Amino acid sequence: MKLNPVLERLTPYRAGPPLATVQKRYNLAQIARLSANESADGPFPEVVDALKEALDGLNRYPDGWCADLRETLAAQLDIPESCLVFGNGSCELLMLLGEAFLGPDRHSVFPLPSFVMYKAIAAANSAPFTAVAQPELRYDTDALIAALREETTLLTICNPNNPTGGYLEPRQLRSLLDRVSEHTVVILDEAYGEFVTAAADQDTAPWVADYPNLVVLRSFSKIYGLAGLRIGYGIACPEIIDALDKLRQPFNVGTLPQVAALESLRHPARMEERRVHVDRERRRMSAELDRIGVGVLSSQANFLLVNVEGLAVPGEEAAQALLERGVMIRSGYAMGCPGWIRVTIGKVNENEHFLAALAELRGFGG
Ligand SMILES: Cc1ncc(COP(=O)(O)O)c(C=O)c1O
């Protein structure tokens, strides 16, 4: 057997043990799952109804063009249908962009810390990369620009950034785009874009008309609560969309994800409710962490990056100590930000559970 040598540089993604196993091991009545930035709530009720109706047609392949979804989304975003591509999660589109633009002679740039897939995708395509450290975990666009080389074909910006929650305003983004040469494709990963409440925020979809090297990626996994179905989309000029269409499987997005995404788009008020909830909880949790003397970064996403130095346990053990108290979060040690943990904003009772467990580790009693 002769495996592709690139595999030596890759590590498989291993999810943690099943929930039931963890519950049994630590004798927990319940677990607050605040580790994967999922929505605390499932699909909208209308989406569940639409999914039930669609079950009958599953003997057929899905619509490989996502025509109904494409038409509705293009109208909502006010962009041509030819500027859209759909994927099995936005992660599939990230991978296809890697295939389309990276290779051994092509360089990739992304911030550190940021979504771990950016590095994995560069490695999978044998591409050299620069992970640009962000001083004090805040976006430094000058440092990103300084890392660009003649052979840089991809620059990825995650906005808001996972795991810091940091946000670049439209003005800062445009100024960054204006400084990137047109042979470098800029991926603007907006998996958490719907959680932004900053007053200056703008829809970036129409920007692809101004920047032919821009690809905006969005996901139905987060605010819409469809992580289990796998669907996301990309917005770009037709030349980039055509490249991704050549690389993708003919039927890369299943029927149920298409139905669920389309129905989700019909209920903007429900999405707004979720945004308001996350914003309220984001402020409340940050204030409470502040009160108990725990550092937290300002976030525009559905998660917070929380400092775990100075707890009753060493920072590396904070994730385990919280798990034993029934709270699943993500340790920053594997994400390029040692000394921090990332906690997803969940339901009020889950957030309370997290705050109580952390206060206990901070020495504020049980
Ligand atoms: C920044 C970022 N981009 C993309 C994704 C992938 O999302 P999807 O579920 O749409 O594949 C995630 C998932 O956590 C993410 O954090």
C-alpha cells in the first residue's frame, strides 16, 4: 500500500467520547454541551415540519444545483444566482477552495489563533503557510498583510474570529481587501456572522461585485441550528464559483439540508430572536466573569474566550475540571491560545451551570 505522503502531516479529527459515556464516567445527571459553537436550540419548528414532508422523496438524488434555495437566497442577498455555491457544510467549501487555489508552490495565510481547518487544508494540499500571530489575541490586519508574498494565493479571515470572537468592522475589512493583490483570493469566513450586533455591521455579499478575489462563506450550522444536516454556502464571482462547481461532487448537498435551509430563510424573526438571546447572554456572562475576576475577550460570536490562568487548577486542566462538573467546553491549548478556554453561549440554565462551575474553580464556593 502506498499512501499519499501528505497524510504523514495530517491528523484525523477526533470528536470526544459519546455524551452518555462521559455522563456515566463522571456520574453526571446532565451535561451542558458548550464545546462546539452549536445553537442551543434545534431547527425552527417550521423547518421540522418541512423536513417531515420531504422524507417521502428520499429515494431520489437531491437537486445538484440547489435551484429553489439558490433562487431564494440570491433574491434575499440581492446578488446573481451565478454567484452562489452550496456545500456539505461551509467546511466542504473551505476544502474545495484549498484544492482550487493551493499547492506546493502556493502559499496560504491565516490568523493564529483561528479555525483549525485553515492549517489542515494548507497541509492537505502540501502548501506552505503562515499562521500570523495576533498580538493579545486581537486582529492585526497589518501583520496579515505583511505576511503576504508573491506566491500567496489564499488569505483567510474569520469574522467574527473563532475562537477569539474578535470582529473586523466593514471599514477595516475593506481597507484590508484594498491592500491585497488580485492574485490572492481572500476567504471571508462568516460562519458566525449572524451573531454580530455591532452597529457598523454590513452585509458583505454585494462586495463580491467590487472584489473578484473575494469569497464569503456562511453556514446554516450555527444560528439556524442545522449542524447535524451539513449545509453552508459561498458567495463569489462566477469564475470562482465555476472552479468550485468543477471540483464538487454532483450531489454534494442532500435533499433534507436543502429543504431545511430554504425553510429557515423564510423565518428571519426567529433568527433575530436567537441573535438577541446570544447578545444578551454574551453581555451577562461577560459581566459575571468580570465580577469574579476572570478575564474574557469581547466577542461578536456565540462563544466567549475565557482566561483560565489563576484558577484552583492549572490552565491545562481547566477543561477536564469543568467536564467533571458537567460542562463541556473547548480548551484553548489545542487551538493556539494556551491559558484560555472557549465556551459556547447556550441556554440560560447551561450558561449558569458554566458560570457556577467556573466560580467554584476560581474559589468562589460551590
Ligand atoms: C470559523 C468556522 N468556519 C467554518 C466552520 C464549519 O462550519 P460548517 O458546519 O458549515 O461546516 C466552523 C465550524 O465550527 C467554524 O468555526
